[in-house]
Amino acid sequence: MSLPATHLGSPSEKSYMHKFGCRITRTVSTAALVVATVTLPGAAAQSAPRPAPGAGTGDAFVRVADLGTQVASSNAVAMTAPAKNVVFIASAGPDGNAVVTRITRRGDGTIGRTSYQLSSPAGSSYYERLVIDGTSASDVWLTAGGQLWRFDGRRFLQVKLPQGVSSAATVTDVPGRSVYAGVSTATGGAVLHGQVRGGQVRWQSLGGAERSAGYTYSVEAVRVASGRVFAMFSVQQSALLSRQAYEYGQGTWTRRFQASQQHSSSGTTRYAWLAPKAGNQLVLGNYQDYNQRSSPYCLSWTGGKEARCTTGSDSGVAAALADGRIVTGGFAIRDRAGTETRLAGETGSATRALAAERGSNTAWALNVIGDRAILQRFAG
């Protein structure tokens, strides 16, 4: 294998103006360090068995790459698959910075791997939560340590947040140079809609859910389904935290359903929110009772009604395929009727992340096996 010289991106670009609540223009700036670009001769060169001809199709997850111990031990991991055979994996590095690894699966079986290191702001780290999402190999967004980053096909560039916004908590990319970000402001969580034009991001604030006195509101996730915008707001009062799904329309947020509740000693501790269609949404997660016993959690919102459902997976990670089926962290595939069928593969001690390849029925899983992080692929 060969390692090219390490290099930095171009100098930061500065030319911006802002006015929160109206339209805000910000350029992206601050390039991430490209650590290394490596070409690997397939999974076999990484102490993983080479798949048999045609492997990676059918009812099984198959090993693709060994990402080593750093990703396996990271407190925060996130993954997106924005294009065919392209995966981006974000993890918290041991120095408090975020590391993004781009994996490319080539037609000849070799694996291309490029790493980018993102510097954390002073006095913070990327250990708490990472969110990464993309719609193409040259349009990937990341929130880490309260910062917002965008990959333009060559490098990650930091996107400056508008005045009145203290940090970015989550991001959702949509096709057509458009993006939604969940952010924190002085009055609580809000959602921004951004349009990228000529290296600049023009923001419009969509505001947040209506506040009640004594409650703290923050945005945990944003989903765009059937052209409609939804946001998951966490609403906290003392030891009680509830997650409420809202829909944006006609300049306001309307509550649609309660996804989960969590008390100081019980409740839904981790979850995946899936919205294959606007009127067909699913929450899969883990419920922990007062005695610290865990069980799978499932809630559906269909036709405007919420209902409890059943699932065999309590991993809190899942991905929606293009045909509407769901792949769970327990390596099962769930059809539209809610029937789950087990998939072969190596779940190891944990499924850290799942991502559906954009516009296809292929899913990627990141699992901890022993002390190593293993990337696997399912082509459904």
C-alpha cells in the first residue's frame, strides 16, 4: 500500500453577513486535515475472510473492511452511505477531535480508505454525539462538538453558524444543495433550512416548537419525507424527558406524536427514528425499567395514529431501505407489515451504526467484534 503526503485544504474563505430570523448568508470555512489515503486489497488484507463470489447479496451481511480499534472504542460513532459503494464513518478520536473515514468499495474488490481529522473547538470535544448525513459522495454534512461541517468532494469545511445560534446538534441533507440543521439558541432548540450556492450557505430559520414555561426544548433529529419536514424535539422538565415529533407547515410546528418518555431511572435510552414516508413512521429502540432490565421498544405512527408495535431488536439503530423495508441493528429485516426476518452476519458485541445506501436496498453495518470495528454490507 502507499501513503501519499499529508496535506491541508485551501485557506479559509471569509465573506458573510447575517441576520437571525430572516435570511442569513455564511460561507463555509476552515478545512479539515486529510490524514491518509490508503488502497487496501479487499477484506482479506485486513484479517477478515474474503467473501465468496457474489457475497454481499442475499440474506446476509458480509465483511467489507476492518476499521481497527480506534473506531471500536470510540464513545460516539455515526455513519452515512450517500452513494453506491461509498460510506462515511465519523468517530471521536482519542485526542477529542473527530475523525471521518471515507470507504469506497471498488468493482475489483479493493477498498479505498481516506481519513479526515477535524479539530474540535477550544474547551470542547466530540465525545458526546456525532451526526453525519449525505446525498452524494460530494455532499456530506456533519455535526460534531456543536460545529457544522460540509464535505464538498475533496475536503471537510466548517460552516459558520449564524448569529443567535450557539451550536448545531443534528443535520439532515436533502438532494438539490439543500440541508436542514437542528440548532441551539437562547430560547431553545430550533431548525434552520439552508441552501448552498457558490460556496455560500443561505439560511432561513424555521423556529422551534411552541414553548411551555418550565420546560427545556432541544432538537434531536430532523427528517424530510414526501416533501414534508419533521423534527424530533426533546422536552425536559426536571427528571422527565419526552420526545415529541412535530411537523412544520405554514410557518409553524404542529405536534404529531410522542415517540418516547424517559425518567431518571427508566425509559427509552436509545432509539432510531425512521420516516420512509410522511404518513408512515417508526421508532425502534431500547427500554430500560426501574430494575435496569432492558427490552426492545417499538412505536409506529401510521395514518395519523400512534400505536405500540413489536420488534426483536433493542440496539437503537436501524435504517430504511428504498423499498420501505427496515434493517435493524439486531440483523433482521422488517417488512411493511412489521414481520421481522433474521439476517446472517456477525453482530459481535454491538451494532454501533447502520446506514442505508442512498436510493437502494443496500445497507451497511458497523459492528464491534472483539476489540475491532468491522464494516459489513447487505445487498437486499
